[in-house]
Amino acid sequence: MRKTILYCTFFLLLAIVFASCNIQKPVVPPLKETFAKKDKNPFGCYVFYNQLKQVFYQNELNSKKENFETVWRQISDTASVYVVISKNVFLSEAGQKAMLDYVNDGNSLFISSDNIDSSLLDSLSCKVNEPTYAGLENMKYTSVKPDTAFYDDTSAYSYFYVPFANHFVQYDTSITNVLGTNEVGEANYLEVFYGKGRFYLHCEPRALGNYFLLQKNNYQYLQHLFAFTALRPEHVYWDDYYNKKNYPPSEQGSKSGIQLLLQYPATARAFWLVFLLLAVYILFGGKRRQRIVESIPSNTNTTVAFTETVGHLYLQKKDNRNIADKMIMYFMEHIRKQYYLNTSQVNDDFITTLSRKSNVPKEITEDLFRSINLVHNSFEITDQQLLLLNQQIDIFYKNNI
């Protein structure tokens, strides 16, 4: 009975453990700051995009998936609004010039980003503080509000998240209006006059995300942002490029070279074209290539080695007579081939002619042929005679010019 109670208690505890493990924990939605028009997560811009349609209800929002310099080459507007919302807006030199030209012609450019390109800000005499990203443990109720100098409604629009800390630390007051601040009064939304148009620079894009705009009456904050743009502009453009293609420098360094190339449409098209041409070349050109023919090693000259081997054999046998005869025979053959002389009769005329043709002194030539005659007339050849003959023949070769 006691064992039965023990087993029942054990299985009951086991069931409680399994039941507690199966309790679903609350799922935290993705907090990635995409600011994409179709993203319904907390930091997507689904709400903003659809509310913007209501603000400019008389216009159609035109999405642009190319960088700004490409878009500017395709349009010639003078009273349009261009909206860019991205965590980072880093521009090429051509992109920066295109934005300045666009606004200079009378258009309005709205940019909301944590990191606005510093070169563009320098051109507008503006500077933003170094962004500091507080962790989620620092979350609290934080707010933004329109500036009292330009708005009747100065309500603070708040939500519970990391503080709104980005702000402008420098701007030219002669061409700039402060349209919005954070909860401590620091400017985070500027209107900058440039040429015939205006830049609207906003450095708190999280205030345009779904999570913020769905809090209480925060949607009104969006309406305040565009209160000074034309009610019915020539066109309204929505950027769908920089929130997908632009990365901060730290993230760019972690990307491979190919990823950075594919980041820009022009270089991406060039890369794939080169890749396609290379594939075609390999496919068709490779079949016509002849197989590599292995080189045949050239025959080595073994005459010297053979001669040395034979000479060692003669020396080992002490056959000085045979060695001397061979030396004389090779020497005479050399005279016949080199100087075209008949060696069958060796006399004074022969020695004189040989000395003149070989440019070897006559005395050396006479001594050499005396040694040759001595070898011919001797029955046995001593080592000294063989060595002397060899030395005299070497002297003849060395003196021969």
C-alpha cells in the first residue's frame, strides 16, 4: 500500500513538471527596426505608411526602390515631397548632391533616421549627437512633442520604451526652424531651408514605428510632422531603398565583398553580367581547349660521364699505353676537324702551319709532338710520361685562341 502511494505521488509530480514545461510563455514580437511599409511589427511602418496616405489623400504614394541619385535622374519635380525613413541613411557623393539639387529646385525632403549621413548634415550646417543605444533594461515612459513656437498643440506624445535621446547639437538658426523636441527640450526635428525647398530632418525614427503611433493619440504626432509641407504636392515619394540597402559602417565591415557589391543595383548588375559571361566562356570555350600535352624531357648528354667512366677503368687497369694512344688519337682528330690539316705526315712544315693556325707558340707545339713521338717509340708508358702528355695537350688547348 505504501509503495502504491509512493508511485502515485511520483507520477503526479512528474505530470505537474511536464504541465509546467508546456505552459506557453508570452511571445515577444520582433523588435528589429525595419521601418518597412508592409512590416506590422513594433518598428515597422505599416501604420505610418497608411496614415501618410490620409495626410496626402489627394496624391498617390510612389514607392522608389532605387538610390536617390537614380531617382533624381528620372524625375524633374519642383514641388514634390520625398519621405525617407531608415535606421541609417548613408549616401554616396552622387546621392548627397542629388538630394541637395532636389531640394534646391523647390522640393521637400523628409528624412527620419538615427544616423543621417554626416556629409549631408555638414552641407546643411547641422550636427547630431553621437547616438547611444540604451538597453531594454533602461525602458521607461519617454516622449516627443512639437515645438511651442510653431504649434498650438504642444502635447507630449509618449510610449514605454528606451528613451528618445537623439538630438541635434548644432544648426544654423538663420536657415533652420526647430519643429520638435524630446522630453528634455532637445531639438530632434528641424526644418532647414535650402534653395527653393526645405529639408525636414528628424532623428527619432522609432517615433514613426507602429508601436509608437498606436499608443493613445500618438497618430497626431505624424500629422504635425507634415504640417508645413504642401497640402497637395506635385508628387509624394516613399523611399523603399535606404531602409533595406543601407547599413552602418560596423555592419558593413562584417559583410563580404560580394554582399557589398550586391548592395547597389548598378554594381550588382555589373557583377551578375560578368558572372554570366564567365559561365558562358567556361561552358563553350573550355570544350575547345586542347588537353595539356606533357613536355618530353630532353635527352641528356652522357658523353662526358661515359668518357670519365672509361677513363677510370683504364686507370684502374694501369693501361697507360691504351690511354696515351686514345689521347693522341682524339688530339689528332681535333687537328683535322678544327684546322683541316693532314696528320699522316708530321714534319716542320706541319708544325709551323699548325702553330700559325692555332695561334699556339711553335715551341709549345714542337714539345707536344716530341712527347707524342716518344710515346709512339716507347714499349711501356710510365705514369710520368702519361701525365706530361696530358699536361702538354691541355696547354695546347688553353693557348689556342
